Amino acid sequence: MLKKKITLSLLAIGGILTASFAKAVCPVCTIAVGSCVGLARWLKIDDRITGLWVGGLLVSLVIWTIDYLNRKNIKFKGREILTTILWYAITIIPLYFTGMIGHPFNQCWGIDKLLFGIIVGSIVFVIANFKHNYLKKRNNNKSYFPLQKVVFPVGFLAIASLIIYLIIR
């Protein structure tokens, strides 16, 4: 059973990585997030931990989209806020209508566990990104080590996942 769970987890991660390399973001990422939430539930991973990673993915997509708009010189008033609202909406609304968010018995401190995880994961990812940028700026705009930009958010999310796991265990 454990071998089957590990295999399915690796397949899901591979699917997400393939989708990101294909640059097919809107519908594919929403479906990937929904599928991974379903897979995580099947693997009995708490929604708070799953939500952390969904929140991190959403912040990453917002940053990626704003960077893309900057490179294409597409500027309009409220671009960052609109991009953020759009990404969160196209992810959270389908999760709500499929019943993955909003069940009254799946709450933590009066908020849905998955939504709680998304909020915390988004905050953790933003903090990790600020920390990376701060350290990079202190080092003449160079990272201290290869893939620092990736290690910080993933590491911060992994640590947050461990902390939440230890708290809810």
C-alpha cells in the first residue's frame, strides 16, 4: 500500500512539473491542483498541509504572471491585484463547487482547513521569496548557492508542513 501511495505521489508531481514546463497555466494548473487535492485526501494528508502547497503554487503563479506581463510591457492600473484575485478565484471557486472547500465538518478555527492551508502557504511563500530577495540583494544581486530561488520557498513550505503536521498529530 505504501509503495502504491509513493508511486501515485510521484506521478502527480511529474504531472504538475510537465504542465508547468508546457506553460499551460490556467485550466491545466487548476485541474492539477484539484487532482492533487483529491490525491492528497486519498493518501490521508491533512487539508491544512495540502493547502500550504496550493497556496505556494498560487503565489508562484501570480509572480510568474506579473513577471510575464512586465516582460511583454503590458501595464494597466491594478494589474497586480487583478492578477492575484484572478489566480485565487480560478483555483478556489472550482474547489468550492466540487465540494473540496466548504464542508462544515472540515474546519479549523472556523475556517475551512484547505482554505486555511492556502492562506498560510501563501504567506509562507511570500516570506520565503522576500528572504531570498533580501539575501540576494546583500550579495550584489547574486544567489549564495545554485537554485536558492527554488530552495527557499520549497524549504519554507516543507518546514511549515512539518510544523503543522506536528501540531495536528
